[in-house]
Amino acid sequence: MSLYRIVLLTVLTHIAYTGGRVTVSLYALKLGASAFTIGIALALYAALPMLFSVRIGRWIDRVGARRPMLIATVLVTLGSLAPTVSATLPPLFVTAMMVGSMFMLLHIAATQAVGAHAARSAESGDRTRAFSIFSMGLSVSGFTGPVIAGLAIDAFGFPHTFVLLAAFPAIGFAILAATRADAPRRTPAQTTVASRHISDLVGTPRLRAVFGASALLSTAWDLFTFAVPLYAAGLGLSASTIGSIVGTFAIATFAVRVVLPRIVSRVSEWRILTSVFVVAAVAYALLPLGRTAPPLYALAFVLGLFLGMSQPMVLSLLFSHTPAERAAEAVGVRSTLVNASQTFMPLAFGAAGAALGMLPVFWLMAAVMAGGGWMTAKQVR
């Protein structure tokens, strides 16, 4: 299976994921849910992946990527249809749990397959190029998912929007089922895992720094996708405008990933991550000052430019410091940390937003980003 087909499958499934997060949030808001309840729903996107990502990674190291991708696309399709059964909150929780868990299964498998392509060269620039292409695909779906969701909600209502979103992973399943070739492996299928311990990975200083940076940047990304729609809705903006603001963020991530391999040829990966943390801190400090759509578009674009650089950098560093036979397991460890952030942070953000409003939440994130910049600056030195 080619790199571009792997990216296409991921993009189609990611549309259901990103569009679903916006739709679940706004539908729950329409049904009278509080910010804390919406935080619970969004936390369910990451609850099961937080618990099982490492085991999933080890399984993918053994069986390859194709079978997990088939399972994931089917269940994301079914999970996206759950809210069409009843206009109540419980089906939204089911959607969040199924779509979130199965997209993470597909994401780990796809990342391992992309890493197999990247492993053909030891050059960091080639690794960055492969993961930049992969991340550009996620930027496309990160833009189209929320925009499609926002337009469909305004035009057709929530139930039909969920049906539309379910069509994308269904198309991905059809493409994958028609493809006989397996996704590339980075390791032999007979690799044993009995003697593996997570401490072997997280105990490595460089990998520990990569995992830490990944978790913090994921928190910053999730705060944007969770809090900005609620903040914008509180300002009275329409669903289409909110979807476009989230889409602007994704457009910026795509734009920067096009030129990222050229940037990496001039600036080290750790220096790039340090700049990401610094700019994100400033942007989050300014975000509560945006009371109309234009400044929110501008800040979304700036955040997208810099946070968009983070994922290819983290994945490139992760694969460069990880033993070849443990590639998917390392991705699973990263996924566990990222999903722990995605599970608990929406709860914290929702509780804080309900009690204090979004302004303190944005400023707290600015402080966290400043701390992350200090951590990565140490790696540069």
C-alpha cells in the first residue's frame, strides 16, 4: 500500500472524527448540556485509547496495519450514526467513545505504516518529509471536517450531519477492502514482545522529552478544538462561522507542513518545537481579547501555523530515537499520554469554564506553553 493511500484512508476517517467533535459539542449545547457535560463527552473520545494504546501498538507491530485499519473504519462509521437513533445525550457519549477509540486505532496503524516508508532513509529530512505528507493529510481533514459539519448543521440539522460524516469512513473501508496489498511493516511479523517494558522507552531521556512535549502540545491543540467553539458560541457566532474558525486553524497547519521539510533543513527539530511553545503561549494569552470573528480567525491561523509544525517534528524525533521493532509500541506510548491529556483536560477545562469562564482557562494554557518552551530549550542546549 502506497504512502498516499495510507494518507487518504486516514483523511477520510479523520473527517468523521474532527467533524464529529464539533457536531457533538454543538448538539450537546443545543440539548441543554453544560460546559462540564460537554467536557465529559469530549473526554470520552480519548478515554479508552488512554488505557489500551500501548497494547494496541504491540498488536499492530505483530499483525501489521491493514487489519486494524479495516476494523477502525467500520466502527467509526457505525459510531458516527449513533446520534441518529435518539435526540438525547447518551448517543452522543456512544459516538464520542466509538469514534475516538477507533480513530486512534487507525492513527497508530497509519503512523506505523508511514514510519515504515520513512525508515527507508536514515536522513532526518526524509523522515520529516514522510510525516509532513501524513500530517498535511490530517490538516486537510482537520479543515474539511469542521467546515462540512458547520455547513451541514445549518443546512440540514444535526441527525443528517452525522449521516454525512459517517459516509467518509465508509468510503475509506471500501477503498481498503479493494486493496489487497498490506501496509508496509517496519519490523518482521515474528518479532517477540514478551520481554518488552514501557520503562525501556520512557526511561530514555531524549524519548522522555519527546513524550512530554507531545503531551503538552496535544493539550494546547485540544483546548483550541474544545474551548474555541464554546467561546465563539457564547459570543453569538453561527455554527458555520465556528466551523470556519476551526477550519482556518487546519488550513494554517496544512500551509506550514508544505514548507516544513525546507525549514528542518535549516533549523533543528528542538529549536522548532521551542518556537512553537513560545508563540502558542502568546496566542493563548491574546485569545480572550478576541470578541468578534476577525481576531479569532487571525489567532486561529497563527496557532495553526505553529502547532501544525509540532506533530511532524514529534513523530520524526520519536522514530529517530525508537528501536525499529518497537515503532508502533512507541506510538502507543505517545498515544496513551496524548489521550490522557484528551481525557482529563476537557473535564478540567469544562469545570473551569463553567465556574470561571474561558478567560482564565486560556491564560492558564499560555502559562503551560511557556513552561513547555523552557523544557524544549533545555534540549536545544
